[in-house]
Amino acid sequence: MTGAAALRIGAVAAAFLSTAAALAGGAASASPASYVCTGIAATDQAALEPLIAAGGAITVSGPHACVGNFVASNVSVTLTGAGAGVTMDGGDTGSVLIAAASNVTLANLTITNGEGSGSDEPDGLGGEDGGGVSVVDSTLTLDRCRVVGNHAGDQGGGVYAEESTVSIADSSISDNVSDFDGGGIDGDEDVDMTIAGSTISRNTTGAHGGGVELFDGSLTIDGSTISGNALTDTSDFRSGGGIWAGLADVTVTGSTVSGNRSTEFGGGIGYSGGSGTTLIVENSSITGNRAAAGGGGIRNDAFYGDAVLRVDGSTLIGNSGANGGAIDDFALNGFTASVELTSSALSGNRAPHGTGGAVNSFVDPSGGSTAVSVDYTTIEPRARHLNDGNQADFGAGLAANGANGSATVVLGPGAVVTGNVARFDGGGVYRLGGAVLTMLPGSLVLLNRPNNVA
């Protein structure tokens, strides 16, 4: 080999080694950071906070919890638990994580023992929101997480969000408490929230949204269970033992809303409408919910503007409210509250001392109108179930009161109202105050007690 050839080979080898070293250095710099939790608040706070502030991917490991109250500000960060049971613990001294103007992903973690310290203002200093997680002007993703046993003195016992986008998948939000709104989750002011494949259970709050509250934005719930949540206040306006939303588009698809409780309205779902917004319930089950006043299953009211409720391919069974065992449609302030039922079944719902065992519609003295339409829907007992017809004092199937404004009920093709029992009058349909019933060809009202229509 000549000297020149040897020099050329040496140069190529040097270049190769230099490139390999650069690639290795780049890979090392892109590798996720990792931290082994100690369970000692001072140690975990001091070590993990700088990693969060730097952003990127961080893997946290047990068996001890990471204890502290962490902050993500103007950063994109992902925290992932390595293996089962990795916990972030707020130590009852503040929110587990507060995020502002950030993109945060939490994956495979348990978030617990947070005490809300997040503000509901983008530039605020402190507060009482978001026991587990509080985000403002941010994007939050929860993937395979368990948010459990947190508390907020104001809103969002488990999670609080404002002016943010929130995605929750394959997660559990359970046994959280807030004093005012959103026991499990609270979204306030321009929040777009998606909940998929998740369970929201046994959360409590004072006035709105025992499981989930969302005001001003959009809420999509898909393939999820909202169960055993409750309201606790006994004064002022209370609605939505499971879910409450106002000024928001809401879609509930392929989900179960069951066993929730409200001390006033909307045992399962409370919806307060708003111009151009709609509540859609599709292919879902609304069962065994209770409201002390109206709407054991769903309360649809026009407080903020026209309220539109559409129920399709769903079952509403065994719900109870003083008026509107399954659905209470309530117009006020000159607005319209409307209910559209298609391809659904309503059975075993109760208004034990009021009107509308299955569906009740009422116009408040402040004025407005209600409109109920029923197509290809059964309001009757389930097969092989005794005493399973809908029941009420008046209007066991449907009741409409037009004393303070227009109230209409239209039974379209495939509407079946049968086997329902009223204590006093209107076993099938009860009309009061000039309410109008229209029965189109293909609808059926029969075998209700003590009569079919009153």
C-alpha cells in the first residue's frame, strides 16, 4: 500500500468515526430524562422540577411516589410512569401539577393527594383550582392515568382547565372532591375537552358537574362511564350530578351515565344550552340517576339561550326526578327548550310526586316555548319486567304545560306510548295550559292507565 493510499484510508476512517460520534452524541441528547422517585418531598421537588422546566420526555420510576407540587410554564413536556403504580403525590399542600402556556402529557401515572392551588386566571398568582392538575392556556393529555383522591377548594377536584384543550383517554378520574364545581373535571371558558375510554366515578362537588363540568366550549365523551358522582349543595342553582354543561356543544356517544345524584336538577346530565349549541346523546345508556327536582336522567334548560337536546339510539331506564323522571325540558327567559327522541327506549322512569314520568316539558313564567318530538321510540315497559312502565302523578309517559308559553308534543312514525301508569291523570300523555299534542300516522298511544291522553 502506498503512503498516499494509507493517508486516504485514514481520512475516511477518521470521518466515519467523527460522524458516528456525532450521531451518538445526538442520540444521547435526545434520550428521555429519567428520575427515580424517593417519596421525600424536598428531594423530589428539587430534582424533578428542573427536568420539567427543561421540557422533553421524562420517565419517572417507583416504588416510592414523587412527592411535591410541580409547575410547567411555557414548555412542552411528557411525564411517563415506568411500569404500574408510579405515583405523583401532592402531599395535600397544593396541586400536583400546574401548567401555564404549556403542552403537557401525563401517561401511566397516578395523580393523588393534590390540594387545589391553581389559578383560574392566566396571569394569576395562586388559587384553589385543580386539585390534581390545573392548566391554563395549555394543552393537556392524560393517557392511562388515574386521578384519584384530590381536592379543590373551588373548581376541578381532579382536573381544572381554562382556555385549554384537554384530551383524556383510557383513564380513571375517581373519588375527587371540589367545593363548588366539577368534582372530577372542570373546564371553564373556551375549553375543548375529549374524554374517551375512561371512567369518571364517585366524584362530588357543590353545585355543578359532580363528575364533569364544562362552561363555554365543547365536550365530547366517547365509550366512557360516568357513574356514582354527586352534588352536595342544598341552595342556589344545582344541576348535573354526572355532567353539567352550559354555553357548550356536548356529544355523548357509546357511553353509560348511571347512578349519579343531584340535589336539584339533572341527576345524570344537566344542560343549560346557549345559542347555536346542542346536547347530543347517541347509542348510550342513561340509567338509575336521581334528581331531587327536575330531570332524573337529563335536565335540558334554556337559561343561556335556546337549548336543543337530541337523543338517538339510546336507553333511559330507571331514572327518577320530581318532574321528568327521564327528561325534564324547561324553557325560560323567552328561549326555546326542545327535545328530539329517535330510535330510543324509555322505561321504568319515575316522577313520584309530579309530572312526566318519562318526559316533562314546562315553560317558566319568564316565558319561552318547549317542543318535544318522538320518532321510532318506545315509552313503555321493557319486556319481561314487571311494573316497568313509566310512572308519575300526571303524565306517566309525557307531560306538557303551556300555561306560560307555547308547549308542543309531536308523536311521529314509530312512536309508541303504552303501558305507563299515572296516579291521577294522563297515563300516556298529559296536557295542561293549552299544550298541543299532535299524533302523526304510525304513532301509537294505548293501554296506559288511567287513560291514554288527558
